[in-house]
Amino acid sequence: MKINTGQFAFLKGSSYEIGQQQAREYQKNPFAKSLFFTEKLTSDNSYFEMKTHIEQYCPGLNKDLEGFAEGFGYEPEQLNYYQNAWLIPGGCSLGAILPGKMADGKTYVLRNYDLSPDISDMRLCTTDVEGKFTHTGFSVSIFGRSEGLNEKGLCVAYASCGMPIGKYPGMRPPVVPGLQFMVIVRALLENCKDVEEAIYMVNNMPVGTNMNLLIADANGDAALIGTYDGIKEVKRAELDYLIATNHGLFSAIQEMEPGKLEHSQLRYDILEAKFKESGKRSIDEIQELLLTEFPKGLSVHNYKESFGTVHSILFNLTDLQMEFSFGSPLQNQVNKIDVGENFVKTPTPVEFNNKSYGTEFWKIIKS
């Protein structure tokens, strides 16, 4: 068994003040400077291009980064974040279930995020930036977000599609320039109030990552956006649910994908089997998907191979609440928080009990 620490951050103020606050938070870490900064200035074209994109599509984030850098005595262009140096691949299971399918008539999004705990922030944030929508979700590389729910009832959740895009070994270099998922998710949460606004923003921003992006709102609307090597596809909720895991779900993307991991298809099938059943679903049935271990459910404990549940969430968009666990909910406590709440239970010990699923876990099948 391995034990890590889950943390909560309540970030409130101007973007620059929030950056300074986060610098104070991480100055206690003796490895912080080597993790976050390079000693060389990176004022090249890629830095200025990324900074310009961030300013246009996620305004305020550059000030956040500036406050953080100056809190450490560095220049913003020395931050590794601008070079996407911390982008790490992960697996995800996502599902939106709309009021027509729920016994209580509410809208829910479930999300299971699979990764290695050693390379996860393990940090839930409520972020209240002046002039932006308040949101609550888990951070990626401190400043980005992997998912979240904002004060207007908009929920955004990311899953990689195919081999993740990035600059680390084992990842595929980007084919087109553009923003990474962690900036995109945060931009939508801070600036959009519903699915329509979120779709418009994604369609009009440069996207450099390959992803399945699930978007839903408290009005009972939902959409799935697939991006792959410059292609963007949008699917609206035709039924009372939408599902995404880690493979292409649009024909144009499937034609470009050489194959998919079988466990991605299996996790998709688990969600579809539950959602498509006749009749309405109870909240207990939805929670059961997260509280059951793979291959019958969504919680995965393959931590030694960097594919185990590092956080699990059930978003209630109607009531602006979320139930979450650091690590697998089968091994750790499940907590509840309101969007915008200052969750004081931190730091939290998180248990990770590894289980091997054999070589078949990594089997690749045709798309």
C-alpha cells in the first residue's frame, strides 16, 4: 500500500493575487523550483505564441502565472508551464445523464480519472477569480484544470483521445499548434455559463490536444466535443445521456486512429449498459458505477502501471454539488462539497492499494 496526500486550495482574489497565494503554498516544497521553473529564459516564439493564446482565450491566467513566478523570484517566461512540460497522459471515464433519465429529474456528470498518484496534483481547488465564474475542480500542473463545475451549472470534463499529445517520451508530438486541455477546461469554466457558449468557444480557439471533452449544464443540455490532429467534431445529446472514454467516438477521428485500448472500450460499454437500460436511474445506480472495480465498474487500481484512479467525482449540476474522493472511492473516503465552498478538510491521507490486471489490460483492438 502507498499513501499520498490529497489537498484542497481555496483561491480567491485577482489573478495576480491568486498566483502569489499559490507561490506561498508551494514554497514549502523543497523541489518546487526544479519542478516549476527553468534557469534559462524561454522567450522564444513558442512562449510568446502560448502567452498570446492564453491571454485571448483564458484571460487572467497570465497574471496568475506572473504572480506565481515573482513569488519565487523568477520571470514568468522561466515557468515550465508555458512549454507544457508537465503534461502527463491519463485515462478517463466520463458520463452525463440528463433529467429525463433520472428518477429525481436532475442532471449529473460522473468522472473517473486514472493516472499515477506520483504525477498527479492530488489537489482540489475552488477558484474565485475577480470577474470570472467561480468553479470547483481538480488542478493539473497547478494552473490548469482536468474538470470542474462552475457557479452557473456548467460542467466540463476532459478525457484524452488516443495517444496523448505532449513533449514527454511515449507521447505523440502535436500535429497542429494550439492550447492544451488544461487551459481549455479552465477557460470554459471561468467564462461560459452553458453548453452553447462552451461549444462556441472551443470551435473558435486553437486546439492542439486530442481529446473527448464532455460538456453539460444545469438546463439539462449536454454535448461531446472530439478533437484530433486539428479536426473538431461536436455531438449533441440525442438521448438522455452522453458517454466518453479514451478512444475516438466520431467516424472521421476513428479513421485516423490506428487502434484503441480494449479497456477504453470496456469502460465505455459499462457506462452504456447502465445508461441505456429502460426506465429511470436512481442516484444509487449512478454511484455504483464509481464504487465498483474494473472490469465490472469504473474504479481502476493499476497504480504501478500509471493507470489507477487518482480521483473520482459525481457532479450534481442541478444542486451545484459534487461528491468526490482522492484516490479510489473503494479505498478512500467520499466527501461532498458545494461549488465555491471553502473545503477545510486538508491535507488528507490517500491510500493506493495496487492491483495488476495482467498483460491483457493493455490489449489494442481496431478502432
